[in-house]
Amino acid sequence: MGGSAEDQSEQGLGSKAPEFIKARRMLHLSWQVGVFVIGLAVVGAGIIMLPLPGPGWVVIFGGMAIWATEFVWAQLVLRWTKRKVTEAAQRALDPKVRWRNIILTAIGLVIIGALLGVYLWKFGLEMPWKIKDQ
């Protein structure tokens, strides 16, 4: 029962609404509008959370998942995102990439430490906004 790659890529796409809702055009349209509005509210909340404390990206992807219950475009976006995240995770586990990231992090920490040391040597524990012109 193995289908072609195209059959497998099309598998699971489309509305997940119950059959009695899909059977009635106006009810299905109302269902789609409701799913879109709820998904929009969740994505909007996630966008608001991006600069604020909170799981902004997780909430945005949650809203996309809500949309994906009804809209093929959202299902395709989620599949693409999942594929890209999986590829990034595999690249991050590559030993060469891990060592590069560790070295870059160490260099960054040394630079930050040096800058902090110069600041403390010059100004002590005085907060930057309280420093008077010297």
C-alpha cells in the first residue's frame, strides 16, 4: 500500500472539521471563519509576547497549528518549519559546528569580561546612568 511520494505529501492535507460540518457549506464556512479568528488571536498574542516575557514563538506556532486544522497553507507552512527545525537541530549536533559555537561563545564571554573589567576599573560599581562627566 505504499503510494508515491506525491500521495504521501498530500496525505493529511485539508480540513479536519467533523464530517457533519463539512457536509453543510454555510456551517463549514462559519467553522473556517471561527478557526481563522481563534488562530489569529493566538498568533497575535504570540507576536505581542515576542518583545515581552513569554513564550512568543511557541504561541505563534500554536496559532499556526490551530490554522492547520482547517487550512492547507498553514499545514504546508508547519511542515516546512518542522523540516527546517529538524535540519537545524541535526546541524547543531554536528561536532564541528558544536566546537565552533563553543569557541565563539568563549571568545564572546572573554570580550564581555574584558569590557566589564575596564568599566569596573574606570568607574567602580557606579551605575552608568549615575556617572557624572569627568
